Amino acid sequence: MDLYPAIVTALWAMLPAYVPNNAAVLAGGGRPIDGGRTWGGRRVLGDGKTWRGTAAGTAAGVALALVLNAGSDAIADLLGVAPVEFPLPAAVGLALGAMCGDIAASFLKRRTGRERGAPFPGLDQLDFVVGALALAALLDFDWVVETFAPTVLAVVLVATPLLHVVTNGIAYVIGAKDEPW
């Protein structure tokens, strides 16, 4: 696969996983998933992981996948690539998996003594990718294997940390996040 189609396919296929955490930040608040519980003297997850944010993020990712499906032929023609279409199980897997990956990273951060918002290089940039691809593969393995060819997967693993830094920087500048990472 040539580089241009691999880049476009990677970004297109990951959009339903890229959007949920941003939507969760905007719609978050409310009751924390851990209910304020502690484990080993530290919060299990912290106030930043809420039921409302998780639901809103998942819904936003699935909704985006459905919108992309509706325009997939036009988008593909415009970009000069093969269309990416999201079966519902794959869309749910990408969106909810992204949220679960972020929640798992929060759990690991608390276990390693990091406070909410503290950086954890590597984990911060790829936690949601691992969660998204794992849950999508669990729910629609054939789609994941077909969509994420090795070149596409490599693009995801390189582009995602760069996009993460840029989008978090923007969220910080506009006041949606307390820290730029």
C-alpha cells in the first residue's frame, strides 16, 4: 500500500476512536465511575473519569462513524482512496474501546502514584488506540484485520502521538483542559 492511501485510511478508520476522549472532556462532569472509591490509599480512577463523559464520548464516536458511513463514497472520491465503512460492532468497539483504554490508563496512573493530569509518556498517547483496536477486534475481528493492514497500523502508531499532542495543546489553549498533555 502506498503511503498516501495508508495515511488517509489510518486517519479515517481511527476517527471514531479519536473523537470520544475529546467529546468526553466537553461533556464530562457528573458522577465518577469509581464513585470516589480508593484502593491502596489512592483513588481507583479519579474525578476525571465519569459515566456521563464515557457515555457522551462513546455516543460521539459511534455517531461520527455513522455520518462517515453515509458519506463514505463521496469522501473516498474526494480523497482518491477506497472507502472505509464502519459496521456497527466495529464503530462501537472503536468508540467504547477508546474510552476503556483511557480509563485503564487512568487506573495505571493511579497505581503508579501519578495524580490526575500528570503526564505518562507513551501511555497517554496510545492508551485509547490499544483499547479501541482491541475492543473493535473483539466485536468485529474481520473488519479490523481487513482495515488495519500493517502499513495502516504503522501510520496509526506514528500519527496518533503527534495528533494527541496537537489536539491536547489546542484543548489547553481554549481552556477545555487544565494541562497541555
